[in-house]
Amino acid sequence: MEVNEIPGGVTAALGFHAAGVHAGIKKSKKPDVAIIFSEVPAQVGGVFTQNRVKAAPVLFSQKVVAKGTAQAIVVNSGNANACTGRTGEETAGLMAIWAAEELGIKKEHVVVSSTGVIGQQLPRDIIKTGIKKAAANLSREGGNDAARAILTTDKFSKEIAIQAEFGDALITVGGICKGSGMIHPNMATMLAFITTDASVEAPVLQQTIKNAADKTFNMVTVDGDTSTNDMAIILANGKAGNPSINEKSPFLSQFQKMVDYVCMKLAKMLAMDGEGASKLLEVQVNNALSEQDARKAAKAVASSSLVKSAVFGEDANWGRILCAVGYSGANIDPETVEIWLESAAGREKVAELGTGLEFNEENAKKILQEKEIKIIIDLHQGKEGATAWGCDLTYDYVKINADYRT
Amino acid sequence: MEVNEIPGGVTAALGFHAAGVHAGIKKSKKPDVAIIFSEVPAQVGGVFTQNRVKAAPVLFSQKVVAKGTAQAIVVNSGNANACTGRTGEETAGLMAIWAAEELGIKKEHVVVSSTGVIGQQLPRDIIKTGIKKAAANLSREGGNDAARAILTTDKFSKEIAIQAEFGDALITVGGICKGSGMIHPNMATMLAFITTDASVEAPVLQQTIKNAADKTFNMVTVDGDTSTNDMAIILANGKAGNPSINEKSPFLSQFQKMVDYVCMKLAKMLAMDGEGASKLLEVQVNNALSEQDARKAAKAVASSSLVKSAVFGEDANWGRILCAVGYSGANIDPETVEIWLESAAGREKVAELGTGLEFNEENAKKILQEKEIKIIIDLHQGKEGATAWGCDLTYDYVKINADYRT
């Protein structure tokens, strides 16, 4: 499949408009309310946090997604509307009503999403004004504004769009996301909004976003905390005019690949922008007995505070990598594990048969001095693989999180 | 039961001698080889790391413990003898042989233990000389020397001893441990050596140390990494002359309490001395449906990088606490959770019914400024409880771990 990256992010696909505005939820002047709008009702799919403590907008939006149709997503940053009781639930419902009124659509077709501080009520007057302002600012070029309005401690906005031909139809898939802290496998404080002009049946769309999230967002870890607010939502409005993709469609696998690609690119941006991160860490586990084993091992290594600290210190401490594989819960034989370090500067095998090698320390150091580091672990046990993404653990992570609330 | 704390640590109990000497495994002048010796063969019990990657001394000592009798423990710090293949396994065996020769005991009665850097061969000539020197230095007052010789990045040595009367007999239980980094539930880089002059049957002794470890060492978390080298070993040499404790002994529960007490005190010292820690964090979960649920919730909160960073920043961010309870896997109802902060400066309820309260920020700040912070979580679901210990996440943690190996 030939995939072309194009600009436009979440508004790259036909029929999508977006806006991001400053309403005043954040103390700074940064944008904090976003709306993503489809000209026509779209099929919707979504995956949500597995935390037992679910924020009000998560509870609200799960019901919208379950019905399969949505036309707009309204998002605020600066306040998570989590642990806010009945009042918070009412606020989430009001956000949908206000957005529906401004956009002239059904309130049942509005997905609501929030991110930010937990446990404080979202000020209704501010969010109402913000929604009005965002609705008035919607445009076909608003993707980047929306991308910026959903950020919290993120250092940069995250967006991507790609195109591919499905027979006669030109299909676009685009997306934005926010992450930074609390990113961990199984949907952590991570919001991702994907749009496509493909026509896709709702159950297939749901399965597609779930598959993609399992391989991408759920394989990103920053600090091991799983948030109350995460969601990844996909809207498919059919504007591209392709024959609707169902389970038997010849384009189903191609569509899955496109969504995977968009989610993978966003996931890597999430990891790169982990709180305080100075390096992107990619952990690739090969030749595991099962995909589950490969995922467990990759996630354990990418999550290890000791590995992450060593990557920050550019120290080829392969023992910590092997140790994390050992406690990951993956079915492994310690005596067959092989470990490589790799980056733009080269590659070096640092361990094999579960034991350290007399490797070239200078080369290893050079590899670790790069911004993007890959740890490749060959388990020599089976044929399955998985990749996890993370970042190094730095002084800045501690600084950012020591006093976030006040 | 009346328990008296006494000095002497691991040599407080009758018939135990110890030494800690500098052999040269560590680059510094600090002691790095310890021997703990019983005048007579003792019953032995022990628990070991659950990491699939087990260091050579762990594999060796598991076999010794399985046979139920030991007379000496030889320990080195500075090198973990982990991921060192067959050569490392031979070195562990040689350590037992050399110690047995110097002490005039059976090599099958020697427990071997190592801690430090992973993946480098332990220099045999140095360890051999160290064992000789330690054996020559054994004394009834050597407990503290041994306590210091097993440390790695620890800031202080950890020892405790207590006495209680079992009928006519005066029973002493003492212990030392080392911890610092990589401390996590289920035996993380943690060595603990407990000695007692009680007479206890081996299977009972094994069950006693397992019970104690589950409630104490396995509830301590510093960074979530589980090491390759952990062990907690108990020797009982019967020198106190009590009728041997078996399953039906009226003193069994009293003995369990003494071992629990020693392990709990050592566990708290471990947490307090977590790498880079500036505060001790105690997380108490009450009224859970099961003890398992209580443990899961307590460990998740004590392990959360976000909670730990907030404690470092003295920020009453209860939302992160509730969030960690939510993803802990414990069976909870988010809407009944109540959270208190407590320290020597007072206590403050910060959340109830799963929602934040308008609490006294000034009081909360004062509570969090103390060195020992308690988070009390009432789940209002059942009757079971558990406590976990941890520490805050600081700049120093990152500093210590960014370049430990080189």
C-alpha cells in the first residue's frame, strides 16, 4: 500500500472542520477548547480508559460511541472533569447540549472529552463561552488549532494525515492527539481523535480503532499511571464516496493499515513528548512464543524506571533490560535472550545467551547519544513480536510532576 | 506480647557472629564482604526473587534453603553475579566452598548472596581474599559491620533486634537488610538476613518468613523494578533453649509476630532509604473486600510515579491517589472511596464518595512537609486492610540511576 503523508491533521479528510480557542480554563493564554465537526453525521468508534475511576466525559462518550453515530467532538484541556461526582456528570452532558445547539446537530451525536487537573469542577460559564467561540471559528484549516487546544503539559502539538487510493476513491485518514504525563499501556492520559472520509460500517470501524490502539497507544508508556480520562475516537463520514467498508470488503486490511499508521505515528509523538523526556525509546521484542509475551516484555522494558534512567544517562546498562524482561511476566528463557542497542549512530550487540558481551563501549555510548534509541530484544523462543514506545526518565519529569496542581 | 528493642542487629541472638570487611569489589574503601555465622547448624528458611532472571547466588541458595539447614551466610556487595552464565554459577559455588573451608563447616550449609552491578563476572581472587578476611574477623559484635558490608547505594545501614519471653525462654530475633533502588513488591533488590536463637522446626520457619515477607518486604516499592538477586533468609539456631516451635506450638503466633515486627521495621527503613528518597510514604488501605484488593490498591498508590512526585512536591494531589486506586486492579467502587492525609503535623480528609472535598490546603501542606507521610484510603467496601511503603520520587533518584554502572 502506497501511503502519502499530507498536511491538515484532523481536518485533512473531506467534510471535517475544526477549531481551537482560548476560553479561560487554563490560567495561561493557551487555547483550551476544541471542536471537531463533520458536515454530515459520521460513523464513530472509540476505545476508553480501563481505569475503574472514569471521568464524567468518558462515561458520557462511551454511550455515544455505543450507538455508532456522531457528528462532533468537543474537548477541553486544563480540567479533566474527573472525580467530580454528579455535578461533573451534568457538566459533561451540558457540554454536549451546548455544542449541539451551536452546531445545529443532535446532542446525541456529540462526543465529549476533557483532560487536565483531576477533582475540580469545570467552570460551566467558561466552557459554555468556549464552545460558542469554537463553534464560530470552525474551518477546514482548523486542524492545528484543535491539536494545540487539547494539550496540557505537552511540548508540541501532534498531528498527522495520510492518503491512499482504494480503487477509484482517494481516502484520507488524519488525527491529532495529546499525551505527555500518565501515559501507559491500556489508554493512559491520552486523547486521540482520528477522522476519515472513508465510508466504513460502524462495527468494523469500532474493531479497527481497537486493533490499532492495541498495537500503538496501548504500547506507549511514560510513567506507568493509567488516567481516568483517556479515549481514542474515530469518525468516518463517508465523504470520499467509496463503497462502504464492511467485514468482507477487499479494502478492509488496507483501511486497518492506514489507521494503524496514523495511530503509530501519533503514539511515537506521544512517547517523544513524554513529560520531561529528552529521548524517544523504542523497544522491539522479536521471536517471542506469543504476541502477548512479546507485548509484556516490550512494555516492561519501556516502563522500567531503571532502564529509562540509564537511557537518560546514556549508559548501556543491558543488565537492567534483561532484568525487566525477567519480571515482565512474559514466558521467556533467560538463557536465550539477546539484546541490541540501535540508533542513527549504529548498532551494537550487548548481550547474548542471557549474558553480557565484551561490547564496544565507545560505540554503545555513541548510539545512546542520539535522540531516538532502539532496544532490540531477541527472545529466540518463537516467532511473534511487538514494539513498545517510551522515553527516558529525567530531572524534568520530577520537576513537572512535583507541583502540577497548584 | 511485650517486645523490647535491643541493640546488636543480626548478632543480637545467642550464638551468632558476624563480620563485614573491605575486599575490593567496590571501587570505594567501603566494606563489601559480610559473613553471618552460627556456632551450630541452624534451621533455615528463605524467600527469593520472582524474576525469571535469577542471579547465580539465588539459584545456589534456593537449593540450600530447600534442605532446611545452614550455618553461615556469605554476602558480597558491589557485584550482583547476575547474568554471568556458567562462570557466575561456578563462582557462587566457590564462595560457599571457600567460606566452608575458612569456617570449618559443611559447604552444603552455606547460603550465598550478592548485590550490585548486573552482568559482570565477580573477581574470584578478590572475593576469596574477602571471605578469608571476614572469617578471621567474625565476632559477637560484628552485626553492624555486616549491615554496612551488604549496602550498595543505601545511605544508611539497616538493623534491628527484639526480645520477648516465650515461657521460661528469652527469645531474640534480629536482622539486617539492604535495599535502596529496584525495590518493589515480590522481592526486589533487597537482601534481608534474620537470625534468631529460637528453636523452630524448618517447615514452620519457612512458612514464618514467607508470611512475614508477604506483609512487609513485598509491600515495599521504590521504583517498580524487581531485581534478579533478592532474598530474605532466616536462621534459627535453637540456642535460647525453648521447646522447638512446631505447627501446634502455643508460641507459634508470638514467634510469627516477632518476625513480622523485625521485617516490618526493616521494610520501613528500606522505603525511607529508597534511592533519592526524601520522604517515607505509608499507604494504608482499609475496608477492602479482600486482603488481595487492599494490597493491590496500596501498592498501586505507593508505586505511582505521579503520587510519588506529588509527595516530593508536598502537593495534596488526591486525584492521582484515587486514579491509582482505580487502575490498581482492586475490586473497588470509585464512588465510596475516602482519602486522608496524615503525618505528625495532623490529618486532613481530602476526598470522600470518590470526590474531592473543600479541604484546608494550609493544613494539608503542613502535613506533607513532614518526613513521614501517611495516605489512608477507606474503600468502604469490606473489612480487609493492607499497608504498603514507598518513598517520594526526586531529582536524586534520576541522578543516582542515570549513570550507576560506569
